[in-house]
Amino acid sequence: MSKTKATASAAPAPAPKLKLGLPKGSLQDATLEKFAKAGWNITVSSRSYEPYVDDPELQIRLIRAQEIGRYVALGYLDAGLSSWRDLANDRCRNLSLLGSFSGSSM
């Protein structure tokens, strides 16, 4: 009698998520409005630093704008939105500015 081994099929690996830091505080509402205009619905709970976003490829963290550059530089985040002033004050020299929002303090 031959014995056959049962092979369990491995579940597919989850798709990698873009870890994105968004500013908490005075820049938060303007940032969320820009994302809403672009088609992303982000729901923020008053007690959470990880809001819900309707895109399974995004993982968003709400962080103080002054700290976003540091977290990107250290690799905790893949990208982030912050003010130029906060990045300059934090001396984040190894970061690249990819764009800016006209008519905004960001």
C-alpha cells in the first residue's frame, strides 16, 4: 500500500502596503480633504493613530508633522506629507522632496 503525502497549499502572501505618514494636528484636515478629492476615503477615530482608508494597498499613520521626516529617514514609513519647514528644522538631509501643494502651508 502506498502512502501519499498531503500537501497544504500555502496561502498567498499579502500584498505589500505603502506605509504613509500623514500629519496629525493643524495640517490634518487639509491633508484629508486633498486625499478625499483624489478619491481616497480616510476615516479618523479620535483615539487612533491608524485611520481607516478604503485602499488595501495603503497603511496610514497619523503622526506629528515634525516627526514624519525622521520616521521616513529611519525606514519606519515609506513616504509622508509634512511641511517644508518641519523637514528643514529636523535636518532630514537624505530625503527627497517629490512635490508641493500650491496655496498650502504643506
